[in-house]
Amino acid sequence: MFTNVYDDRARADAYAALEFPGTYYLAYRDLPAIIGAHVRGTKAIDFGCGAGRSTRFLRELGFDPVGVDISEPMLARARERDPGGEYRLLPDGDLGGLPAGVHDLVLSAFTFDNIPTMEKKIALLNSLKRLLTDGGRIVNLVSAPDIYLNEWASFSTRDFPENRTARSGDKVLIVMLDVEDRRPVEDVLCTDDDYREAYTRAGLVPIETYKPLAKPDEGHAWVSETTIAPWVIYVLGHQA
């Protein structure tokens, strides 16, 4: 059985202090250029906003973002950090209370790492698609399968050899090194093929896919990041 490991006060406290260290830097480094190339307009949803890091990031890019999440402890920290921001609790991920067809961007940063089944992924993607304008885009930032098999500046998987035999849809474990809370995070492995199947079944098409690699001169103590991409960034639009 999979649980939402982020619906937890201790993790919320840890995430509230987390910005863009190490491997996380690579997740966000290219987003301004990617979003600038693919998104027109400023109305945005940060789906799975957690403690508000991505929501604040979007506002700094000039967006008018609404952060949504299923974890009240995370949202409480988001509101403390950003009292002027708009943050909404979504019971069980229900997006029905958000207006349809008016959002230029839905950013989902790491959220799909914790969504357990193909059916749930497809249902959520359909709900997110409903929020978009005709030319709107979903930017889905997810963990690459390789992140669960290697060591990183910000993560460790050496204690979880079972990750190596995991298949798409299986539980995988990883430890975050940039926070005090070192309890393993439980994610759900999803391959590129399965993401693409989910997108197709949800009526979405990948317009562009990015796999950011680190550069040796970026000032971080990289481990695997210069040769193996820890993240995948999909830019999605409506199927024609």
C-alpha cells in the first residue's frame, strides 16, 4: 500500500526550509527558459505545491500562481512563508473546485512521483487538462528512474538495493541529504514509456522533453549529475 509521505508535520517543517540546493538546482535551473519558450499568459496552478517553493518560484517568473496540495501540514508552512500567496487544500486531489479553461500553465514539480497507479495518473492528468486554456501547457517535472539507482549531491539510494529490481508502478526508496529529516521517502517508479502512455490516454501530447545534466563549473559538489540526468521535464499540451 502506498501512502503520501508528505502529509507529515516533520517533513513539512523540513521542506519549508528547503530551497534549491544541489540536485534540486538542476530541477529548476532550466525552468525559466522552458516555461518562457512554451507558455503564453500568466495564470498558473502549482499542482502539489507542498510548502510553496514552486509557487514562489512561479511568482518570481511573473505568474499569478495558485498553490494546491492534499497535505494540510505542507500548506500551513506555505502560508507561513508566503502569507500573501493563495494556497488551497484539495481533498484527495479533487480539482473540481478550480475553474476550467482559464489557466495558461500547470506546473507539477515531483507530484507524480507519489501517485501510485496508472489509472490515478490518467485521472489526474485529465483533471489538470481541464484547467488549461486551449494553448495552455502542463509542465510535469518528475524523477527519472535512474535517480533511484545512483548516488547524488542531494540524495542517496545505496541502502535500497531492492530499487534495482523495481518495475514501473513499484515502490522505491530514497533519502534526502539536504534536510534534517533523513527518513526514506517512498516514491513510485514510473518509466518514460508509462508516462507517455498516461499522457496519450489523458488526451495530452508531449511537445518537448528535457533531461537536465549538470555542468562541472556550476559550483556544486556533483556526484552523478554530470553524466546521468536525475530529472525529466515534460511539456504537455492538448492533443490535436
